[in-house]
Amino acid sequence: MNVLALASTAAQAAPGVVPCRTRESELWFSESQTDIDRAQQLCRTCPLQVSCLSGAVARKEPWGVWGGELFEKGEIVAAKKPKGRPRKDADERARAAQERLNERLSGVA
């Protein structure tokens, strides 16, 4: 589904049903992990989540939250990498985030 078709479908949905149409768009393109988590949570209630995610994957969206998943450089990433020195448990956290991502993607595919 291309962006125009997705926007058209979202516009036809009942008011307040599609979160990205009723909230500020910056939430879905934020640098803050808190904002990204909030956007992902809101996406989970959206009736267009699956079509939004599949369209974003097909278009290789360069960044942002699409269909409840975080995109960077056209790829789905498990979590935003913080700036600075890596945490001591970075490998463990990355593995857990990747497992959560794989679970979510298996439900979409």
C-alpha cells in the first residue's frame, strides 16, 4: 500500500480511530525513546497497523514509526541506539529487543 492510499484509508476511518491522524506527527519521527515507545503503543490500537507496516516495508521507509515498528535507513530496528558509550548489558538488551521484534513480525507475516 502506498502512502497516498494509506492516507486515503486513514482519512475515511472514524475520527480518533487512527492515532497518527489525531496526534502531532512529530511523535512518530521523534529522537526520544519515550516518544517512540508511545508512538508504538498507539499504533498497536490502530486498525490500519498491518497495512501501514507492510507498506512501509515495501517502500523501505527511511525512518520513523510505521505500523508499530521503528524504521532506520529503510530497515526495521528493534530499538533506537542511544548516543554515547554502549551499556554494559547492550548485547543482552539487543538480543531481547530482537526477539520481541521477531515475535511481532511473525504475527504480521
